[in-house]
Amino acid sequence: MIKYKIIGKYKDGIARVINRDGLYGFINSEGDETCPCKYIHSTRFSEGRALVKDATLMYGFIDQQGAEVVACRYNQAGEFQEGRAWVSNEEGSGFINLQGEEVIPLKYRRADSFNAEKAIVQNNDELWGVIDLQGKEIVPCRYKQILKFEEGMARVENDEWLWGYINLQGKEVIKCNYTYASDFKNGVAEVQTLGEYDFKIDITVTETPYE
């Protein structure tokens, strides 16, 4: 009798499986279950932890031996990146470490995963900022939008609907003077001014008319 509907790719000797009832678990390279098929959803392992969702529709994390190192007590959660995972409950969103400790309080309305030791967060006024791994706000929550960092720069939108850029240190290195701004690619971004003129711009704020 076929035991599993799906067997995923092996990584570090462990594969994610889905049984005939649609429940998720994990097996090792010998086919032994390291985690029984008891979760209604699971991600693959990231930094030694897999995000799981139990029958109560709550999220937690297991280790590669199948132990539930973080109990399924969160309404939402993301995968571990750089030793941190964002989690949410009725209080708000914050971050836990690999041991399940809430190292950044659940005080934000939304939070994104860490990248380059920085995470983008939104406060209860729906304004965005940036925090470091210790939870320090290197960019206070003052922007209408902050998009992901690319080549060390992130697009930001101010309260006048204008776009600029911040660097990884949180400094607004290119002022919010543009009605449109793209991500940086190969050191150059595309921007548009209030007069609807299109330019290419580099990190020295040199504007070149777009052809």
C-alpha cells in the first residue's frame, strides 16, 4: 500500500512527505519518519527549523528530529532567516530566535523576514521603518512604504507620495523627490520626476536622461 502521496526532495538527509490524508511529516534517508504526518501544513527546513501548522490552525516550529521546539501558538509566522523568524498573535508581530524566545517584542502591525541583518516593520499607524537583529529601529516608522533592499538600497515613499532611497545604515541617501523609482540594478535605478521626466540615477545622485 502506498503510504505517501508526495515525497519531497531530500535536503541534509531529510525529506518532507504528505500522507494519504493530506497531512505533513518528514522522513530520513532510510525512510523512517523523523516527524509523524500530523500537521496540516509544513515548510521545508530553514536554519534547522521547519514551520508547521497544526489542527488548531496555529503555527510553530520543529527541529530536524521532529521535536516541537516552538509550540503551535502563533496566528501567523515566517521561516527563519538569519536566526530570526517573524511571528504574529493578537498582540502584534515580532521576532523569535531559534530557541523560540521572543527576542523582539510583538508590538508591530506587520513584519518582514530579515535580510542583510535588517527587517522592515510596520507600526500601528501603518507607517514603515527598519530594525536590526536586536530590535533597534535604525529607521523610525515614518514612511508610507519601504520596499526590500537591493544592492544595499531600499526604495522609500514619504507622506507626499514621493520616492527616494535609504541605505543599510538607514540613511536617506537619495531624497524623496521622485514620483516613481525602481530597484537598483548594476548600480543604476530608473526614476521619474514631478515634471514626468524620466532619468537613470546612480548612488552618487547623478541623473542621466533616460533614452
